[in-house]
Amino acid sequence: MTDLTDLASDRAAWRRFRRLWSATATSNVADGVLMAATQLAALTLTRDPVAIAVITAVQYLPWLLLSIPMGTLADRVDRVLLLRTASATRAVGAGVLALGLATGHVHIVMLYGLAFVFGVAETLYDNTSSALVPGIVADHQLERANGRLLATYTLANSFVGPPLGSGLFALAVAAPFAFGSAGYAVALVLMFLLPVSRRGPADGRKPNTFLQDLREGIRGFTGSRMLIALCALFGVGNLVSAATYSLVSLTVVERLGAAPAMFGLVLAGGAVGACLGGFYGDRVGAFTRPGTTLVWTTVVSGLATAGIGLVDSAAAMSALMALDGFVVMTQSVIAASLRARLIPDRMLGRVTAVFRTLATGASALGAVLGGVLAKNLGLSWPFYIGGAIFVVLGPVLYRWLSNAHIAAATPGKETDPVELT
């Protein structure tokens, strides 16, 4: 009888997750469409490279300035309501831009403003959705759910969205923005299929202020050696990836002497590997315990990265990119689920936001370091050095991310009382 009850509960949880998954897929396709279309729309207004580059910078600015406050908000306000707000904001913003482009009433400053609004909404949506997953699915479903979301993100943003956005732009300048607005609206409708919850302190105590919650989130991160070790793993990973992947186009064209069109083949290899890792990484990770998986995926990623600096053909480079994409995504699935188990539900949004701010911020430094190394040592050296760092990093961090430490740190998960309405 208990088994049947558990099975029914698991199925109900997965149905709820599929609604979130569908909404996230729709939103990410819209993100990919607008990613390509916004740059193309900017070209119709200016050919100043600085003015065009500012659009991308403005869109990422909220991740540096607002990620932690947004994560704190996700712990204070119902998370489903926040997702609805983010989807509605993006639907309206994309619709306004579509109308402006259709009527010819768009200025570059308007693109800046909307890019910032999109960035704020994306920061709110991504921080909130990652905090919502552990409250929707059963604990043993976390790896599978996180894998589906990560694979969908890669597929929508790398494969589906950008080509679709470029094609729609060729038909009509306003078309991709109208499509994006409709995509966000569909995601909003799907969000209304998820139940809203009222959250509050477990003992009826007076709620903290916003700043108190924010500081508590920062302390929640800095007080966990395991979270710091995980953040170091992903921070260094992002740094190395930015240092190497930013040089892939130059490597293909200059070092390998291949046609520029082969650059797409190489990127496709990485995207395919990442998608496979998202869908099957939980099964691969199940063969070894979490700490062991984090180590071997880091070492294999390092060997693949160093191998990219050695290969002499675009096909071989694409194969190594696929391998790297697969193991990195498998690692991400395991790490995201471990992080969710380490952080109490009431603090999941803000602690995750601190984690993401630090780990993502390393990318900017990595891109600069990669360029400096390539200029002074040659195009292959960033791959050699980055690969060597990965091979050493995994075993070093195992001191804090060992299977024994993970088992001791995740015996259960603290939750707040939740009342569904």
C-alpha cells in the first residue's frame, strides 16, 4: 500500500514538474530567438560596434548587480508568483519592441532599456525556477529534473532559438519579437497550472527584514565549506571555459586552417554532448557516488580540453567538444542536485544566487586571461593550461567533496511549512 502511495505521489510530483519544464522550454526558446534578433535589430539602428556591444553588456548587468537581491526575493515571496511576474514582464517588453519596430518608432536607447528589463526578468526567473524545483519533485527525482532543465536550456538557446530568430527577422524585422512575446505569454499561461503556496516562519516568529534575509543568505553560503568547494569547482570551470571557448573560432580558422563554416560543426558537437549529458547524466552519475562523479567528470573534462589544443582537424575538435559537453553537463546535474540538498528550502533562492554570482563572475576574467595567454604563448596554450588545471582540481577538491562528507552533510532536507491554494 505504501509503495502504491509513493508511486502516486511521484507521478503527481513529476506532472507538476512537467508544467514548469514546459514553461521553461517555451521561455528559453523565446530567449534564444531574441538573443539573435536583438543584435540584428541593433544593426538597423547603428553600425557603431561599441553601441551594439553595450546591448549585451546591459543585459548581463543585472546578474552582477541584482542576482543576490533577486535570490533573496525568491525566499520571501511565492516563487510561482515571481515566475509569472518575470514571464509577464518579458511578454510585455518583447511586445512593445515588436510594435515599435513594426511602426518604425525605435531608438537605440529603447533597446538598451528593454535589454536591461529582459536581464532583470531573466535573473529573477532563473534564480526562482532553480529554487522551485526541489519543492516540486521528490528528492530522488532531483537529478532527473535538473538534467531535463539543463538540457532544455542548451537545446533551446543553442539549437532552436537563434536560427529561428534569424529566420523570422529575415521575414520581418518585428516578427521575432512578436514570436518571443507570444512564447513568454504561453509560459505565463503554463505557470498558472502550478499551485501557489503561502510560506512563513515555521514557529510563527516575526519575519526578517529584506536586508536581514540577504545577509543570512550570504552567511549561509560562506558558512558551508562544501558549498564553497562546489563554487570553486564551477568558478574555475567557468574561468577555464571562457578562456578556451572564446578562442574556438580562431582555433578553427587560424590553427586548423578550416573554413569558417566548420566553426558551426565544432559548436554543434559541444551542444549535442551537453544535451545528451542533460538527458542521461543522472543515469551515468548513478553508477558512481556523487563525490566520485564530480572528480572523474572534472578530470575527463580536463583531458578533453587539453586534447582540443592538440588535434589537427575540426572533426576531432568537434568530438572532443561533445565529450567535454557531456561530462560537464553530467557534473552540473549532480552538483545542482547536491546544492539543492545542502541548502535549506527557506534559503535556497538567496544562497544559490550568491553561488551563481561568484561562479558566473569568473567567466569575465577567464575570457581576458585566455586572450592574453593566446597572444603571448599561442592558441593551443590556453587549452593545455586549462586542461591541466582541471586534471589537478578534481582530486584537490575531493578533500571537501568526498563521498563521506557528502553523505554526512545531506542526511535530510529542512523544509518550511507550505500551504497550497
